[in-house]
Amino acid sequence: MDDERLRIGGDDAFEELLLRSLGSAGAPAPFTVDVRAAVMARIEAAGPVPSSRVTVRELCAWGAAAAAVGTVIVSGIAAHAPTAGQVATGLTRTTTESAIEAARLGSTAATIAGALGRTALALGGALEAMLAPLAHLQPVTAVAVTISVAGMLALSTYVIARDFRAGASSPSSKETS
């Protein structure tokens, strides 16, 4: 090993090496580094970037496939769905049975209904008392919601228009259409 950079005699030599190394910080490297040719060769070997655009023909094909699958699913569900007569019979039977049970449990149901009614009134009154101080903010929130909807609509329109303009002006869109 005749490389003097690897031979460090002691602490003094090591300190001297550190000071010399730190003194050349920011200076050009003592050797050349040229990776441009290797990088360019790898880029050329990789080839052009594949396009990820979806053409109108592909979009229509996917839409048709989705419509066909949806038709199959809906027709399968419709084949097993109850008829209008079965639905009417079921509703009539459920209503009748509910009325019979309500008559049988009349006094108990009336007690429970009264308690639930009083609870609902108490909760409604509490909610009204909590929301009363916020009533004057209603016009402000209506304006804020309107402005945010208009802003979202404007931003969406801008983005869609920009994308259509970029798609119409790119050379690859003219080749695929």
C-alpha cells in the first residue's frame, strides 16, 4: 500500500490530515467526475416515456363495459325483487300486526310514548337554548356557503378548461384522436 492518504502515523499526523482536508472544503475535486456519457446512454436505452393518456375510444370502451356490467347486475337484482303485490301484502300485514300489538300494550305504550314525548320536548328546548345565540350568524353562514360553492365551481371550471386546453395543444393528443 503506497497510498499516503491511508498511512496515518499518530494523532499529530491525523490532526494534520484533518486540517488539510478541511482547508480544501469547497475547492474543486482533485480528479474529474464525468458521468454524463453513462447517464445519457442509460436514458437512451430506456427509450421514450410511455404515454398514460386515455383516448376517447378507450374511455367509450370502458364506459360501455361498465354499462354492460351494470345492466347484468340490475337485471339479476330485478329477477329476485318482490313484486308490487308482495310488497303491498307485506306492508298490510306489518301494519295490521303493529296495530294489534299497540292495542294489546295500550297502557304501557301510552306511558312510554308520553315519557318519550316529554324527553323530546326537553331536548328540543335545550337545543334551542344552545342555538339561540348563534341565530344572528345564519346570514353570514349562508353567504359563506354560497361563496365557497361559487369558488369551488370556478376552480373546477378553471382546472377542467386548463386540462382540455393542454390536451388539445399537445402533439400526442392529435396523434391519438
